[in-house]
Amino acid sequence: MWLIIIIVVGILAGAGVLVAVGLRGPKDDEYNLQERLNEYTMRGEQPNLEEIEMSRPFTERIIYPLARTLGELALKFTPQNALHVTEKKLELAGNPGRIDPTTFLALRFICMAAFAGIMILVFSITNMAWPLSQKLIIGLVMTVLGFFLPEMYLSSIIARRQKSIRLAMPDALDLLTICVEAGLGFDAAMNKVVEKWESELALSFSRALREMQLGKLRRDALKDMADRIGIPEMTSFVAAVIQSEQLGVSMSKVLRIQSDQMRIKRRQRAEEAAHKAPVKMLLPMGGLIFPTLMIVLLTPAALKLFHSALGGIFR
């Protein structure tokens, strides 16, 4: 039994590492190629394309091209709506590995196949006297878990990123307000936020600024930024900024109002979390603290009762 538990824990740990590596994605190929060429130049050697290719990591040479190939194969049997949903989730997660939906879909199938193969290996080497139906049910459950594990990991990345942006917004809006009131334009104020912090919100601002520099309208760039983040606070902020630009309202007043509202919402979320804390504490208190407390308090009384005249009743 302990061997099975150890094997299952090992499967989950290995799958977690596989998903994390897969979502991290390959590094920038152009930068890596230039870096390797510079190394050969500094050593005074003649670059060899085969050596340069073999110097790349195994994941970039084998794993990711294989995943793309499997993803393109699975693309033929995948509804277009599912690809759009996957692409949207990758955008909400910030696309940490710069992977496309087909590669992510291939990663899900790879995890599913890995879980199924490992469970077959476990059942074949352990010689467990389980019925065939029970083995099939356990194998099916683990296979389905392997298919949905990358999706769950991606959802956790989305929740963590949105929480980070939500916490950073009041301070960022304060800096925007100060910069605009000091005479800077809105774009320059956003650039100050990018220079001051290295956070998910700063990265989102930086991407929106690059899009505006490439010719996209400010309102379109801000709307796309709000869609990539996917939280109501950012959507409300972008709508207020666009409306103030269209109606000619003072940008500093709008930012001041938005900053105050963000701080009120952050205080309300803190109060909500504080009210939820007693309910969340019931489970550890009831399952861990109270039994220990009862043992400490009642054990001396039970020992005295056992050695008293009434002790014969319990013998």
C-alpha cells in the first residue's frame, strides 16, 4: 500500500514538473542563436551549424518541436471554439512560456499519455490482486487527471496573476495620478509605472505602450490590455480613462477618483477575507487542535478513574 502511495505521489510530482516546464516554454531562439555565435567568435572558432544546433537544450531540440507536431495533429480534431478558449486563457495567464494553443493542447495529451503509461507500469510491476474493473477505473481516473492537470495549473497561474494585478493597482494609480497632476501625459505616466515596478501590471502597461508606439489607438490598446487581464477593476479603469478622453474631462480627477475607489475595494476585500478566516479555521481547529486538547485534559482524569474503585468496570 505504501509503495502505491509513493508511486502516485511521484507521478503527481513528475507531472507537475512536466507541466511547469512545458508552460515555461522555450527561450527566444534568435537571442540564443546570437549568443552562441558570439561565443564562437570570442573563442576564435569557425561556427559549425551542426554544433550550434546540438548545443541547444534537449527540450528546445526535441520536446517542443514534438509538442508542436502533436498539437498540429490534434488541431484537426479540435473544435475552433476550444482553441479560442485556450488562447484566451493563455493570454489571461500572461502566456509565461510564449506557447501557442496547439502546443498547450499537445502538452495536455502528453500528460494524459504519461499518466496512462505510468499506471499500466505500476499495475504490471506490483502484481496487485485487484479486479480488472477496479484497475480500469483507477487507470481511467488517473488518465483524466493527467489530461486536466495542465488546465488546472494554468487556472492557478491566472488566479495568481490577477491577484497580483489587483493588489498592485491602487499604488500604480496613485503614481499615475501624481505624474499626471505634475504635468506629464497619460502615456508618460504609464511609462513611469513601468520604470518603477517589475510586476505583472507593469508588464501589461509596457505591452500597451509598445502597441501605441506601433500605431494602435490608445483606446484600442487599453481595451486589449483590459481583456488580457480580465478583472473588473481594470475594465472599469480603462472605461473611465477612455470616457474622460472622449468627453474632455480632467484626467487627473478621473485618476484620483479611480485610485480612491481601488483603495476602498482593497479595504473591502481585506475585510471580507478577515470575516472568512474564522470559518476557514474551523476545520484545522476541529480536526487537530480540539482532539489534542481533549487528550491533554482528559488523560489524567481517565488514569485516575482507571486506578480508582470504579476501575474494575473498565477491566
